[in-house]
Amino acid sequence: EVQLVESGGGLVQAGGSLRLSCAASGFTFDDFAIGWFRQAPGKEREGVSCISSTADSTYYADSVKGRFTISSDNAKNTVYLQMSSLKPEDTAVYYCAALRDSTYYSGRHYLSPSWYDYWGQGTQVTVSS
């Protein structure tokens, strides 16, 4: 059974930091890119960041560049999203998702939720002003 389990969300003040984790199981982790997405109330789900299956390429939405860092620990089948300098507009439910990787894909694909095969249940991040 494929599982993606997010953790690490919570309430933080503006300017603070959080680290989200995405623990994966039930599929060949090394074959999949892992992306982070977020969805705020009344808004569409948007791509935040992605790391390729080989972990040698990372992608970020413009809104989080320089503040968020994605990394992976393939030995633990876990991907992390380190979020710093958080802003109230970062408030959302954060989801991780897995995409069977391909050399065909570019940043446009990696940050688009429609390409992803598997999804976690999400973790809430709330940034207070």
C-alpha cells in the first residue's frame, strides 16, 4: 500500500521556522520525485517545491525561493521541507506527493499537481502575524 505521511506542521509566528517531513512507503522511492504543495482556504492547490528522484535537481515556486529548502534522505525514504522566514501568506495545508520521475519532466511539470501519482493527507501550517 502506498503511503505518504506528512508531519511537522503547526502554529508559528511570522519570521519563524518549521520543518515538514514526508515519510514514504509502498513504492520504489528512488524512482519518484517528491513534491510539496499547499492549499489555502478558497484557493487552488499550488506547487511549492520538488526534488527529483536522483535528488540532484530541486525546484521552487518564486514565492518561497530563498526561504524554503527541500532535501531528501533516501535511506529513510523521507523528504524534508525546511521553511524559514515564514509569512502569514504561507498559511495553508501542506501536502507531499510522489511523481514517477522521467527525463521528460521540467520544472513546469514538477510544480504542477496534475502530474502526481500519489498524495499524502496533508499537515496544517499556520503563520500568525
